Amino acid sequence: MASAATAPPTPASLKRIVAASLIGTTIEWYDFFLYGSAAALVFNKLFFPGSDPLVGTLLSFLTYAVGFAARPLGALVFGHYGDRLGRKKLLVLSLLMMGGATFAIGLLPTYATVGAAAPVLLTVLRLVQGFALGGEWGGAVLLVSEHGDAARRGFWASWPQTGAPAGQLLATGVLSALTALISDAQFTSWGWRIPFLLSGVLVMVGLWIRLSVDESPVFKEALARAEARKAEEGVTVEKMPLVAVLRHHWRDVLVAIGARMAENISYYVITAFILVYATTSAGVSKQTALNAVLIASAVHFAVIPAWGALSDRIGRRPVYLLGAAGVGLWMFPFFSLVDTATFGNLILAVTVGLVLHGAMYAPQAAFFSEMFATRMRYSGASIGAQFASVAAGAPAPLIATALLADYDSSTPISLYVIAAALLTLLAVGVAKETRHRDLADVETADTASAATADRRADVHSV
């Protein structure tokens, strides 16, 4: 019989938890993707003027990549305190940090006004964004995973994942509307600031909703049992979650990193780099490229819960492997369709790419949550996810742009994504299926055996 702490939530409370996680992640991804779109469209002119267009874009994407570099640090800090203090408090903090940094970007002076200080300030704020997002993802998916119905965990945990396409949809939609309503000169002069300043309003809404939810019952029960064990054994200092993760879950961390390679790289090539490729090599207008990403993001949002539900029926691994193989196979057709420079083919290219990406992204939340013990789950899931982003998502637009500049061809870019897909197929292929694991178990087998051998030196709890 379930304990009071782990009793299934009511449908109404579960929906409120899902809504709080979804709205928060949507806002944070809106902020993050808004920067990526602006980096592709205007930041090269505003903060790195005087360069060759592609060189300016490379420098702009370099500041974009800096945000990814801060994400592992955010994962370490937020994961540590999230496993010690709880998921909810850290999620509120991450939302405030991300929204504040994004709002500040909208107020930044450009290179024409303050010179070299402009890109420096931009980089600092990008670091804050990356730090906050490094802690956001793990907490948001865990809050739902640890509240949700175990039989439908893949479905419920996939909803925070829809925050990524929802944020992309919102960011691209705002930019698309602005480029349609005002001239290019007006957009470059002042219009680009509007989406960043809107973040302040969105954060207030997200904060109000996020403060209304309860802490994860699985975490509260695990914390209570850990405190009881410490009192019983006379242990006053608990090992850092990071130490426990690296000691008992290092294989799972490596699997998570490998699993994210194709998912992360393909996503940023399909949604961020495509704005560069379509407008420079394919000769598509900025508005057309934005609209294609906008439509594809709407489809992406719709299919993620369906992929999550499928992972509940057949397992996390089969769905994930399907997505990784599909993305690798789609890359050459993807660029061939974009090269036709027709709106319909551009929509088809991006939409199919994102549908296949969703097969990896949807089960990822439950898959990573089920790998780790509760008192180290925030750290483990965040570290695996965010350390991968440094090697995958951070350099993806940069590498793709450099390959385009050097070879003037999409072939090397396709091969780059295919290599990432092969790495993900290997990582997920050797992983264990996790969909039947109980998140409320107090100790995993490996942790329990280690605790028996060294019980007074460490505290291991799920």
C-alpha cells in the first residue's frame, strides 16, 4: 500500500503540477531560444559589426554557445541544492534568474553605443541564462516524474519537454510577427528588444503558477528516511549528491550524455542553424524561414506527448532508438528539401526533422529520471543532460556554420549529425530499459550494497 507521502495525486493536482512545470519550462526555453534566433538574425550586426556576414554570425553563435558552457555549472549547483532542499525552491530561483537576464538583454546598449563593452555585457547575461537553464530542466521533469502515475510516467513527464517547442513556438512567433509588422531597419534598430522585454511579464505569470504547487512527495519521503537513518546511525554529514552520483551512477551519466548527442545536435541544426542556411545558401527570406520553424514547432509540441505515451507501452529505449536512427537518415533529404527554396518543402524538412527529434526528446525525461536514486536524481539527471549540451548543443550551430563557410555544402553538416546519431544509438543500445522502475524505492541495489560495506562513511538514499 502506498504511503501518505507517495500516494498517487488527484487528477486535478497532477494537472496543476504538469501545468506549473510546462509553463515554467516554456518561459525559460522562450528566453533561451529567443537568444538563438536573435543571434542568427541581428546580433551579428548589432554586437559584432564590421565583420564578414558569416564571420559575424560565427561570433554571434559563439556568445550563444557560452550559455551552454554555463549549463553544467548550473546543473551542479542546482542539482546539489535540489537534492538537498527540494525541487520546488530551485525551480523558482531558476525562473527568476533566466527571466531577469533575458529582460536585461532587451535593455542592453549595442556596439554602436558603448563599443566593446556591448558584446561583453551580452556574454555575461548569456552566462546567467545558461546557468539558470542548467538547473531548470532537471527540476521540472523530476517534479512531474515524482508526482505522476508510474504506469503513465512517460506521458506525464513528456509534458515539461513540450516546453522546448512551446518556447521555440513563442519566440519564433513573436519574432515572425515583428518582422511582418515592421521593416528590417526598424527591427534592427529597436524591434528586436520587444521579445526580450516581454520576458518580464511572462516570468511573473510563471512564478505565480510555480509557487502554487507542492514539493515532490517522493523527495519528501526520501528526505525523511535519510534523516531517520542519520539519526539512527549517528551520521551527521551526508555525502554531496555529486559524489554519490559519480560513485554509483557514473555509467548512467555516460549513457545520458551519449543519448543527448543526436537529440541536442539535430535540434539546434534544425531550428537555429536552419535560419542561417536557408537565408544565405538557399536564398529564402527571413520571414519564410521563421514561419517554417513556427509551423514545425507547433507539430513538434503536439507529437511529444504521443511519443511519451508510446514509451509507456513499448519502453523508453525502442522509441529513443527510433528517433536517433530517423534523424540520422533524414539529414540528406532535409537539406535537399531546403535547397529547393520553396516554402512547402522547407516546412516538410523542418517538421519531419522535429517529429523524429521528438521520439528522442519525449521519453528522455522519464528515462533519465528512472536512472537515478531520489536523493541524487536532480544531480544525476541534470549532470548527464547538461554536460552533454556542452559537447552537443553548444557548438552545433557554430560547427554547422563553420562547415558551411569552409565547404559551401550541406554534406559535411549532414555527416556531422549522422555521426551524432550513431553515438546515440550506441549509448541507448547498451542502456537498460527503465520504464518499470519504481521512483519511490528507497535504495537501489548498487547503493544498498555499497551502504552495507561502508554504512557509517556515507549515506545512500533514493
